[in-house]
Amino acid sequence: MRIRRFAAVAATVAVSALVLSGCAAPQSEIVEGSSLSVAWNQPFYSYNQNTSFGNATANANIIYSTNSGFGYYDNTPSWVKDTSFGTYEKISDDPLVVKYTIADGVKWSDGTAVDAADLLLNWVSLSGAENTPNFDSSEFTDPDTGEFTDSFPKDVVFFDSGADPTTGLGLVSKLPEISDDKKSITLTYDSPFVDWELAFTSAGLPAHVVAMHALGIDDPQKAKDALITAIKDNDKTSMAAISSFWNSGFNFTEMPSDTSLVVGDGPYTITDFVADQYVTLTANTNYTGANQPKVQEITVRFITDPLAAVQALQNGEVQVISPQATADVADALAALDVTVIGGYEGTYEHIDLQFDQSKSGNFNDPLVREAFMKVIPRQEIVDKLIKPLQADAEVRNSQVFLPGAEGYDDSVANNGSAAYKDVDIEGAKALLAQANNPNPEVCMLFSSTNPRRANEFLLIQQSAAQAGFNVTDCSSPSWGGLLGTPGAYDASLFGWQSTSLGVTNGPPPTYNSKGINNLNFYSNPEMDKLTDQLGKEFDPAKQIEIEKKIDKLLWDDFYGVTIFQFPAVTAFDQNAISGISPGPLSPTIFWNIWDWTPVTAG
Amino acid sequence: MATFVVRRLIASIFIFLAATYLMYILVSLSGDPLEDLRTSTAPNKLQLIEARTMLLHLDVPPYLRYFIWLGGIFGFTGKGFFDLGVTVQNQPVNILLAQAAGSTLQLVTIASLVAIVLGLVVGITTALRQYSGYDYGVTFLSFLFFSLPIFWVAVLLKQYIAIGFNDFLAHPQIVWWLVPLLAVIAGLIWMSIIPGKGLRRLATFGIAAAATAAVLIYMDMSNWFSYPHIGIVGIIITLVGAAFGVTAISTGLRNRKALYASLVVAGVGAALWYPFIYYTTGLPFWGWVGSLVALVGVALGIGWFMGGDDRRPVARTAALVGLVAGAVLSLDRFMQVWDDYAQSGRVKGRPIATIGSGTPGLEGSLWVHGIDLFTHLLLPTIALILISFATYTRYSRASLLEVMNQDYIRTARAKGLTERTVVVRHAFRNALIPIATIVAFDIGGIIGGAVITERVFGWTGMGALFQNGLDHVDPNPVMAFFLVTGSLAILFNLIADLVYAGLDPRIRVS
């Protein structure tokens, strides 16, 4: 009897232990004691990536790993919502009203809850809504260091986030509403903004940490309340302190002694940071979201030299590298027993033709533009200059879509780029004859310090000469400043960097006749209509339809050509890690850091 | 003397000011600091451009912006004296400079010391064995090293000494044919160094080859590469050898008092082996330095008491042997933790590192950190040594040869002094004079000259400061680099002149 009772108890205990461990399993998938090292080519330098100077991939990688958001780009790239962090919904189109809600139980790594105070701070910093108007901070800036002088007025609010009142969160100038449970915030845009999903994506910096430091309050909850009150009342004295701390408090070059400065709400937290050497990320025990990490500790080591990164991978000092793609790196990696993934970056190389105000004026004639586009040896450039770095590189055939992104294949099939697939010398000659301009001069602007562009220039020069073009060298080390200068050049060769898929980053500023990135005096009323329409279209499917029309119109107008997407290379030791699948947009390899799994040797 | 120094310094300051102006303008005009923002498609790019322009005063032309920078140096910006401004990433350059200088000093100090000692020793021995096989061999090698580009040497070093050696450590068995090969090579080297003719040369070859083969076989049999050690036997052999060797050079073996004192010190060192190996786990860094100093002090005392009438040379000899004893004991102690270190979860059996200045997250005793520093310093140090080695060997060889042909050397020989006294007392000291100036220049230059070495070994120091600044067309960090290296060059030039005057009585500074 006694024995049976004991057995029953034992069985119960065993079963409940099993059940408990089964329950606990999804919370902790970490392989205990596992550690991995990743190489990155630039040291981390600021925990606030929203300042005008902190926006770099080196920071974004770390901040992305240590913080969650309402969504992120995957490797397609497409936007993935993370509902375990919070949700958002558009309440109305006009005026545009969006409600953001933090999920229950989401905490910062120090245990404080993530709530509306954080969202409110993120809004006030990114929108610049409470920045002192017409305040020229340079008058009170140390002429040497760029930091604020002692005479800086104490009641001036200045969040150095590069806020622009005509775009993004700058359009939300009214104080957002906070729900009673302090979990939600409702933003009301002054005018419709189609990329609203990308304008406000996370809780930003921990409000309690900012307020505790800026206002000298010890209790996190009281600090949050004080911050909300300060923002609501637009209390200039408090806001000045808060903005000042937001600007400068999170810039450090080594592990700060005050660890509250590295508080985050993501799968990992920073536990060590040795100047110029590495950042150690350790799984965040307070993280409750869906993206549970599998590796206990990830060290991001800073290795500038691409070949040094390859050898560090070979020597087992790092398990993942994503060095600058060079021919040497490609050769060295090919000889190793590692998995190499070719990919591409957000930047794409292209040639713009000056429609007006050019040096020679030749491109004012569409026939000459068409002829020049026919002789640009795009495939040859890719074959000779890009394929040695990345064997499967392809010519980019769209002015609007990123290869692989939704709409690219459809658009390429219809946009008319096929006419420029191969060099057509005879066709170009015929066009030039028709234009009555058999030997037009084309002065090309490009970076004289970039050897790859110099090589591209030579290939173009040789090919174009066969059709009668006299392509000359307008390169300069300060070519960037010359872009858009009237009368300085005829064509420009450079790369646009895409950091997001938002439509407001793409066609409207570049192809609209008034756009800030319209540097070639392109003006087509139909294009202006389309870009304006795109800037007001909320439906993603319809956005793509308009973008396809824009793409086709650009090729029909002989705008210029796209050549290639910058190649990227990622290599990892498949015997140590799995789950790496880099994406083209920042934070490239880190976007799925929670999927990285240590491979344990059998 | 004082007028000379003051005059030199004042002239240097003006030259330096002009140089900084030139440097600032060159860096500022080397490109476009806004290039990355201009090609950005961020909607707020105009605001970002404005912010950076404000941060770095890009609205002021470089010709005038220099004076804003100079104002910071003289403390006109209200941020104290010697304010170097901020980088394009809004980091204070002063903090970056301190970090960079620290890591560069760590990298180049050991490399410089080893290169100087090794270069002098090899240079002197080649001069004494002029036109021997050894001399030709060293000449060939030093010119070879001198002409190798460092980035290429670095890649080779990483491939063979780091990756290759780490692979070897996984199964540390020496290939059988390597033993006779290395034995023959070692025999040839020793045969060409040690003088003699006919049978004696053959004997030298045989002994050296046999000893090498024996050591290699012992290493292989005892799994030495996994568990390196010197052991009490090795310590005794080394210390007795050191006692004879140091005495031979320092005072000559005829000085029996010096020899006995050295042997006593060697005995003390051997007696300390057990406590030093087994009771020093928690020893702090300064405790280690302190015990080394104490050991040398004890040796000095032994020499002093045993010295009799002629105390100074005996005490000096004994102290040198004490230093060797401390070094060998420490080496054995470091070797003790080698296996623990190599097999730790952080190092994972691949101890020789190719990048960085330390294993991330490694925790352990002084000895573990010492090993860690060694494995990280090894490759960059070799790379740096290979380059400066050539200069030191060539200069010291030429200098000693010149001195050896002087009349006073013939006089010294004629009056019957031993060859040791002639070489060490009369020739060597005078041969050092020109070397001193080269060493002074080199120390000034090497701090700034390790740019490429730092980059390829991921050792972020002054070189990285310089290069990152140049990449971003950001003059402030480049100027910080230039200030340090430029003032060091001026300072060491001055020191070299003063040292020359101090060493060579024929030269007077006035």
C-alpha cells in the first residue's frame, strides 16, 4: 500500500515536472553556455541611432538586436509585424490617425514595463514637435566641438533627430493621446503620409532611463510620470534637459559604468563593450516576445579589413562574417570550408542623364539620350567588375524596384528596359544620325577616388566611342557636391542608397520635378502627377501599380540606366552556426538574430 | 645646452604649426565629407546634411576652419586646454586618442624592444663573423624581410603561424621527416656562427643537430605542444647555461668569483621553481613585478657579498643571471596554464589569434591573461619586428665593423687584452653611438608607422584613428594622430641629438 502510494506520488511529480518543463520550453530555447562571434566592419558608437550622427549600420545592428519593434524587414525584403511586441492600426485615412498598442507584459531589460511613456518620448524626439521653433542651435554651439556651450539657453528644447516638418513623424505636430491603461498612444498626422508604417516602428529609448538621468528622479515609475507631464505641458525646462540627455547621453565608446544606459527591450542586451574591439550581447532574461534567441551570447567583433575577417573566420575566432565584397575576399572564401551566401546591398549603381542645364546640352535631345543608353555596356560592366566578386550578380533593370522585392519581376518585363539589355552600336549610330549630332560629347561625373567607377567609366567610354560618342572625364573627389550643379556635367554615375522600401524614399523625391533628389532637371508633368498620386496612395497594391507606371515612364523618357545592385557577401561556419540568411537592408545579417542556432558538434 | 634645447624647441613649434595647417587643409580637401548623405534617399536628408555641417563647421572653408580647430587646442572653446574636437560620429577625439594611444603603445612597445635586442645581437654577431655563411644568410634574410610588404607578410603569418599552427595543435604530432630536416638546419646555423675549422666545425654541427633532434623528439613524445613546460630539469640546465654564458660575456670566465656567484643565483632560481609554479595562482600583476624585482635584488646581494674586492662586476653579473632566472621561471609558469587556456570555452582549442587585442569575455588569473596577450601580440609583433630587424642588424653590423677597424682596437689587441674585453669594452660601446640615434628615431616613427599592421590585425589604435578620419574626410581625428606622431618625431629627434652628445665626447651641444 505504502509502496503504491509512493509510486503514485513519484509519478505525479515526474509528470508535473515534465509538464512544467514542457511549458517552460518555449520561453527558453537557449542552448546553455552557447556563444558565437560575428565580425562587423565598423565599431559601434552610439546606442541612439536616431540622432543626426548616430544613424549607421554599425549602431543599427546592435540596437536592432537589443530592442524590439512593431515590425522589421526580413530578407525578401518585406515588412513583418511583430505582434508580440505590440500592434498598430490605422483608425482613419484623412486625417491619418494611427493607434499603437504595446502588448501585455513587454518589459525593458531592467524589468520596467514598456508603455506609452516610451512611445511618447519616441514621438517627441522623432517629430521635433516640441523643439523650440526658429531656434538656431548653431548660435549656441561650441564652434569647435559642435556641442552646446554653457550659454546655451536652459529652456531650449532641441532633439537632434533631423526632424523634417514636411515628412515622416514631423507631420505629427499635435500631442498624441495616451490611453487610460498607459499601453496605447494615438498619433494624428497633420496631412496624410503614406509611409506611416515606417515612420514609427519602436518604443525608442527607455523613457524611464532618460527621465531618471535628465530630471534626477530615482524611481522609474515617477520618472515616467514626470516625463509624460513634461511632454504634455510642454514644460520647457524639463524638456530641455530631456532633449539634451537624449542627444548626448547614449553616445559611448566603451561599456558605460552606468548600465542603465544599455537597457533595451529586445532579445539581447549589451553586457560588455570594449572600445574598438567588440560588443557582447547576452540573451535578455526579461524578454517575453516571440523572437526568443537560441544563442546565449553573441559577440560582435569589429574587423575593418575584409581579408582579416576571412582569416578570422578560418581561424575560428568568428563564425559569421559579412565583409566588404572584393575579388580577394571571393577568392579566399572559395578556398575555405564555409558556407558563402552572395547577396546584395540596398545601394544601386546607375547613370543619370542631365535633361537640362548640362555641360554640352546634348542630352536635351531625347534621341541622343536613347542612343547613349543603347551603348552603355551594362552586362559587360556586371560581367567584368561585379561577377568576380559575386558569381550570380545580375543587371538591375528597374529604376524603382529593388530586385527581389514585390513588383520587380513584373515591372522589368514591361518597363521597356529590355531594349537596353545588349549594346546596340548600329541602333545608336542611326539615332545619332537622326538627331543630326553624330559625335556628341558626354562629360561624365563620378567619384575619382573610387576605382570601380573609374573602370566602369572606361568600359562605357570604349563602348560609346564605337557609336561616335566622345565620353570625357568630369570626375572629381568632391563629386557629391557637384551633383545637380548646372553646366557641370552631362551624365552622372553613382549609387543611391536605399535604407527602406518606403515609397516616400523612392520615386517622389527623385523623379518629381521639385524633388530634393532630382538632380538631373527631369521634368515631366505626367511623372509629377504619378509621384503626387503615389505620395497619397495608402494601398500597397495600388502603390506598386503606380510605381510600375513610373518605372515604365522613366525608361520611355530615356531617363538613364540602372546597372547593378552593390554586391554583399556573407560567410559562416556551418559547423558552428545555422540560421543565417542575410537581407539587403540594414541590419542586413542581424535581421533574424533570434534564428541563429549553435550547431553542436556530435 | 639649455639654449640649444630652447632654440630647437622654438623652431620646432613653428615648423609644427605650419605642418598642422598643411595637414588640415590636405585632409579637408581630400574628398567630400557629406558624400554618404548626398547619395542617401532618406526623406530628411537635408536636415541630416545641415546637422553634420553644423557639427563639423563645414560651412567654414578649411583655410579658416583650421583656426577653429587650433582654438580648441589652446582652450578657446571653453572645454579646457587641448580640446581636439569631435569626429563626424560626434565622439570626442580626446577620448578616442587616449584609447588609441594606449592600444598602440601596447602593440609597439614589446615589438620595439624585441627588435632592438634581436637586431643588435644579430648585427654584432654577423660583424664578428664577417663573410661567414651566417653573415651572408642574415644579410639575405634581412633584406628579404625589409622588402616584403607588411600586409602580405601579415596574411602569410596568419595563414601559417596562426591557422596552420592551430590546425597542428588539434593533432600535435611532428611529421617524421621534419626532425632530421630541422636538426640539419639547426646544425648548419650553429656551425656557421661558432668559429673553428675542420673537425671542430663538424663537431659543432653534430652536437647542434643531435641536441635539436633530441629536443624535438622529446617534445613529440611528451606531447609538449599540448602541455608545454620547461620543468625543473630544463630550468636547471637553462640557468646553469645562463650562469656560464652571462659570466663569459660580462666578466669572462676567468673571474671565478663572478662565476660562483652566478651559479649560486642559478641555484636559488632552481630552488624557487616549486613555490613559484604552485603557489602563485592568485598573484596580482604588481605582485609578479615585485617578486621579479626582489629576485634580481637578492641576486645583486649575493654578487655583492661574494664579490670580495671586485664587487661591482660580480654583482652586475649575478643580477643579470637573476633576471634570466625570473624570466625563465615566469615563462614556465605561463606555460602551466597553456592547456587550460587553449581548451577553454572561449578559445576552443585555437590559441593563436589573428585579430584583436584579447579574447572577448575571457576571465582568469594573471597567467591566463598573460598567455592571452601573448597569443594576440605574437603575429603583429613578428610582423613589426621583421621590418625593423633589417635596419637594426645592418646598422649595428656596419657600425661595429667600422669601430673594429679603428686604430685603438688594434692598440687594445696589441697590449694583450682578451678578445672579449676588446669587443665588449672597447668596440661594442662605441658602436652603440650611431645605433642610439636610430633607435630614438624609430621609437618616434613606429607609433605612427603601424597603421597597416594595426588594420590587418584588427588592433584599433593610432592607425585606425588616422585611417577612419581620412575615410570620412574628417580632419579632427587625423589631426590628433598627426599631433601625437609629429610631436614625437620632434621630441625624439631632439633626444637623439642630446643622446649623441652624451655618448660621444667628440660632439658638444652648444
